Amino acid sequence: AIDTRVWLLELTPATPVWKQLVTTGAVPWRAYAASGWDPVGRKLYVFGGMNQNNQPQGDLWMLDVAKAHWTRLTDANPKAPPARLLAAGAYATDVKKLVVFGGMVGGVELSDLWTIDLPESPSATNSTWSEVTVSDAPTARLGHRFFEGSQHQPLALFGGGADFSIMSPKMLSDVYLLTWKPAPSWTSPAPTVV
């Protein structure tokens, strides 16, 4: 069974402490979802994943940590990414967007990139999905990680797996950086030995 409790790691004391956050609102029962954390607005965004009936989902949820309240921002719709699982998400602080890359739909691995604008008070009426086409995109993958190291830095995508439809899947250890200005672009830095 999936545990829908929310736990916060408080880093302010000398010794970090885990605390349960008791939330209100409908709780999204999800496994294998993409998520992104807005450190300024203290909001967690959760997209897609699999529900309790093992069905892929394409909706977006927001947890406002200050209010301890879940809100469903968008349903799956034709303007949103297809329902998927094992995608990766990250919140891009500079542009106030949740960014979702890859994952799997119906056994097919993806290499698509989606963003949704998330203003200070997001709602179903002011949050719009867009598919972003960028050259030199990472290969299709699932189970990878996507994160923002710090504000004003590119988003970093790492690893994952590919070719899961065959008997010996390929584990990936590559790194890609996604920058937004002047236009969205991917780069893959060469590894260095230290």
C-alpha cells in the first residue's frame, strides 16, 4: 500500500528532525510520480504517476506547505502531457515553472519536455502546460532524476534507465543541463576526473 503521509525534514535545529505534516484537502494517492519543490513559495508539485488502481495519471497537484493543504490544479486534458509514470520533474525558480521530462506511457519510454507556468497563487485557470521542443535532448528514459541545484542555475538531469522492453535494460549515468536563457537549451558536460 502507498503511504500518503507527508514528512518534512527540519534542517534548522543543530540536529535535523523529521516531522509529520498533517494535511487537509484530497490527498493524491500516487506512486512513480514526478515532482518539483518551490523553495520560495514552499509548495510541492506532483504530476502524474500511478494511482491505487495501477492506472497512469496525468493530473497536477500542489501541496502548500504553509497551509498544509493539497489542491488539484489540473486534470489530465489534451493540452497537458499524456498520463505517465517514472517521469522526472523539477521546479525552475527563475521562470516559475514545473518542468517534466520523459517517463513511460503504455510501455513506451519518452524524451519529451513539458512545462507549466506556476504563478504565486496557481489555480486551474492560470496554469497552462506547454510542450517545449529543444534540440540535443537527452535520450528517452525513465526513473531518472531532475533537480535545480540553486536559484539561477540550470536544471540538472541525471541517469535513469532505457530499453526496459527488452530482457537487459540499460542503466544510464549521463548528465544534461537545461538552461532557459536566451532560449531553452540542453548541454551535456564532458565528465572530468578529479
